[in-house]
Amino acid sequence: MKIEKIITRRLVLRGFTREDAGFAISIWNDPEMGEYLADPALDEGEIDPEYRREIECLGEDEECCYLIAEDRQTGERTGTCSFMPSEDGKVYDIAYCVHKSRWRQGYVTEMIQGMVEYARGRGAEKITVTVDKRNTASNGVLKKLGFGIASDGKYMKRGTNQECADYKYELLL
């Protein structure tokens, strides 16, 4: 799913390209940055070629819009994010991850706000986000932005037997 760029005060959220795969993998599979994500921690040598091909093709996904967040001043990649609208466009499920070099600087807040405004501008009525219960920082940001916990759930780390508890948040627009 392709969209126009989303521009915030400090960021440009642009469509994911093949060239972004290495950056995304470096975050999602990093033991620290990806701790609360569904992808497992992997060393570069452990990255399966099929997995890399899957990531390279994310920008071509028809249902989910994968984005890269870039610093507006420098063009440096700062994180990844995505949203998946429901069939009727009333609910947007979003996800995000920021490189640890940008943690605690308000980038997650800005990414979420940009995606919320984008969805609102397209008639969305609700935003949902699923977050690992142990992710104190992300849970705090969502509460600060007015999201409320709608339900509890669980997910499995991809390719592992590790089960993790999560919250599903929602924000009514």
C-alpha cells in the first residue's frame, strides 16, 4: 500500500523501499531495539535469505503501509512505522519502532501523531496499537496521547516458543 509522505515537525514518513531492508532488520532483530517486537534477535549471519527478501518487499504490500521515518534536516533514517486500515477505512492499526540513537527524544510521539492525523484526514474513526506489556516507554507514550487499553492478548516471537503478553490500545477520533 503506497501513500504520499507524511510530514511532521522533525520527520518525513515515506514509503518503504528495498534499500530500507537492512535498516529495518538492524532495528527489528537487534536484541535491545527489538526486544518487544515479534521478530527474534538475530545476528547478521543468522538472517535467512528468504526473511531478507520478505523485508525487501514490504513496500509492495497491498494491505499494510510500511514507512521509514527520516530526519527532515539530515535525511537520516530514524525508525520504521506502519499502518493497516480496515476494509472500510474506519480503523487504522499502527505500529512503530525508533532507532535507539533517537530514544527519549519525542520521535515515537511525533510518528504516532503524524499517523493519527493522516488516518483522521482519511475518515478513520479509531486507531489501534498493540504493545508488549513490558514496554514501559511505549505504554507511557500511548497513555500520554490519550489511548486507552481495550484488551489484553499474547503473541509469539517469530520462529521461537517465546510467548509475550500485550495490550491492545485504541484511540477514538
